Amino acid sequence: MDDGAAPVRGDTVAVAPDFRALFLGLASPHMILDRGFNYVEANPAYCTAVERAREELIGRNIFDLFPNPGEGGRRLRRSFERVLATGKADSIPLIPYPIPLPLSRGGGVEMRYWSAVHTPLLDEAGETRFIVQNTVDVTELQRLKQMAYGTGVAAPQPGETQLLQRTRDVEAVNRSLLEETQGLRDLFMQAPGFMAVLTGSDLRFALVNHAYQQLIGHRAVIGRTVAEALPEVAEQGFIELLQSVMRDREPFIGAAVPIMLQRTPDGPRQERFLDFIYQPITRGEGEVWGVFVQGSDVTDRVLAERQQKLLLDELNHRVKNTLATIQAISAQTLRGHPDPVEFRTAFEARLMALSATHDLLTATSWRGAALRDALQVELKPYGAERYRLDGPEVALSPTETLTLGLVFHELATNAAKYGALSRPTGVVDVGWSVDRGREGEHLSLTWREQGGPPVTAPSRRGFGSRLIERSLQGAVGGSATLTYEPEGLVCRIETPLRGLS
């Protein structure tokens, strides 16, 4: 035991109580256990009650010296464990616990009834280091033992049965209240929504559940004010809101309220969105003594709604762009094919190409597509042996995918009508590279046809040529150069890339 104490100053002399002498001189039985339930100290009154010398106790485990596999032993152990777990005192109003008798009294076991209080001794960190037991033998001069064993004993004296029954009734009530309180506490702590109880005009934390602890990064808040425990909350005006709830005695309901919280030690603040209610807590006469806080973190829902709105806005924008593209294709096709039959054939082919590119984008939720996939959509129908693709993986944005998809369709259609794909031996070679410079990524692509009929430059530019040039320049800021070499058409494309970002 620690004999030190803060001195008490008189007029001339500082007097320090001798706590060891006080412990040893206590008239009621007291003993001290460590966290393993081993005896650390026992006063003479305790040694007398259990009929053991101090030297027989110190360093020994209480359950080894006084074994009890029955309900009494289990109750005693549970009481010790509650003290260790909660750091709070625990009492047992009445517990039957047999005591092994010393050999000087013939040995054997004697049934005793006890009332015990177990008090924690805390260390500097606030953890329970020792348990102090104050126990009282309430066996009532062997009469409770005689009543417990039943037959063959003298009848109890007047009042003894009533005394025992009252003791048991009190214990039953206490046990019921303890179970009810523990059940409510478990319900509070395990509730899926966050909850806290703030008390006093300075709004001190009295209770918080697991969900609230998770929300605030498991900070120590009990006994501290909101301003002390959560300074970032104070900066955002929530304390004024809590004070208004106490002052006006009216609850406040918040829906998807944004709040910046520090959820990890020394970490950055994170934006969260909360549905919550501040409910004033009143006494019978209407006085407000605290605020009950209850709510849920709806950050995921709010972010999902934001993302959904963003996607709808983006879809609306893309639909308008697609309609504009169709309008341009229609006008250009009409100028290039005044015959209704030719117009319908050419226009439907280009719409189908646009549809195929849309299918490609739909597969990725319109996040974009790979360059190789955009090429294969147009060239696959002619057979895998009719084309060769060579280049690194390139991620295209939706706009780049639509634009290059139309360009590749025009090139493939022209090759099928007049170029390499119009002959059984013709092939199309497509190669590309990406230059990563200071201004971002830049795509260089070459479409080269071989094995087709002899090629001559047309006398005038057709719709396909104009569509390729204008689409690249207007939509993505690129350019295309068409060269009619003897071996076949060569198209060189240069364009900046935004990619999936």
C-alpha cells in the first residue's frame, strides 16, 4: 500500500494521515486484490472473518483459497469483472459462500452469508489496478446456516425468517434493476444511429454510443464540453444551435447538414452529411437540463444523389451533342446523295456506326472506351484477317470515342467500296503512338490500305473527307490528312487526348 498522502496543514505543523494504520485499524473486514484476483493486502478484521492469517492470504488467489464452483462463486467473479470493466464500484447485497475451516476447528466447510462492496483503485491512466473488498458476515450467529440446511436444527428465532426474506427481496429488486439498466445501456450503445447526451448549460458529454464514437474518430469526450472535445464543431456554429434548443425548449431537426469532422488523430477534416435531431431534456417542472442528440450519417446517400444528378446533367449534354451530330450527318449526306435511295442507304449506315459506338460507350457507363475497341467495332465485320492493329493501350473520352468512331466508320466504308476491303487480298494496317509532352498527351494514328485497286486522287472532296476533317477539328481539336498513294489510301490523324479524366 502507498502510505503517502497530501499533508494537512495546521497553524504550525503539517500532519499527514497514516493510511496504512487506518486500513489496519478499520473495524469492518477489508482486503485488496490485484487484477488477477490475488491478495495484495488484508486487514485484521478480514483475517478474523475468514479465519486465515495474513501470511496465508498475501500472494494467493482468492478462488484457490476459497473455491466455489457454484452460483456463489460465479456471482463473486462476475462482480470483480464488472469492476475491472467499468472502473465503478459494484455491490452484492447477499451471497452464500462456504468457507473452508482451519484444522484447529476440525476442518471441513462452513456455509456463510455475506454482503460485499467492491471498489476500484485506479492508476494514473484511469484503469482499475486493484479491487478493494469490504465484506460483512451476515450469517446471524449460525442461524442463517441452520435455516439454509433445513431439518435437524432449532427453529429460528422471531424475526430471523423475515430478516432473511427482506434481504433476499432487496437483492432480487437490485438484481432486476441492474439487469434492466444494463439492457437499456446495451441498447443505447449498440444502436445503429449515433446518440449522445449533453448536460448542463456548458453542454458536457454524459453519454455517447459506439456509432457516435465512430463518427468523431473515437475521441475521449465524456465529462468534457462540446467546445473542448470537438473544437471544429464549435467553429461551425453547432454550439449556438444547441444553446438555442436549451433556451427555447424546442427541438431542432437537421436534414443532410454538412459538417467538417476530424475523424482520425492529427488527420485532415472530412466533410460528412448528417440527419439529426437535438431534443431538449426536461425535468418534471419543465426545466431543461440537457440535450439528447440522435441521428445518422447520410454521407453516402448525399454523394450518390450528387453523382446521379451529375450523370443526368452529363447525359442531357451528350444527348444534345448526339442530336447535333445526327443533324450534321443528315445535312452533309443529303448534299452528297441527292437521290433519296442513296441518301437513305448512306444515312442509315452512318447512324448504325453511331449506334455501335454508343453501345461501346454504354458498356462502360459512358466513361469512355479504348482506342483499339473503337477500331474493332468498324473493322470486325470484314474479318480478322483483313486488318492489323498496332499500338499501345489508349483510353478515349466519350467525345473522343464518338468522333473517332465516326471517322473510322467513314474510312472503313470507303475502303469497302473503293479501297483495300473491296478486294479479297486487301488489308488495312492501323498503327498509332502517344506522345506525352508538357501540354498533355497527343495521339498520332496512321490508317494505311494495301492490296486494293489502284488509287487516284478524286477530282473533288466527298462528304466522307469533309466529315473526317470537320469532326476532328470541331469536336476534339485534331486534324486529318488524306494521301492517295499508289498502294492505297493513307490517312494520318493528329489529335490531343483528354482520356478518361
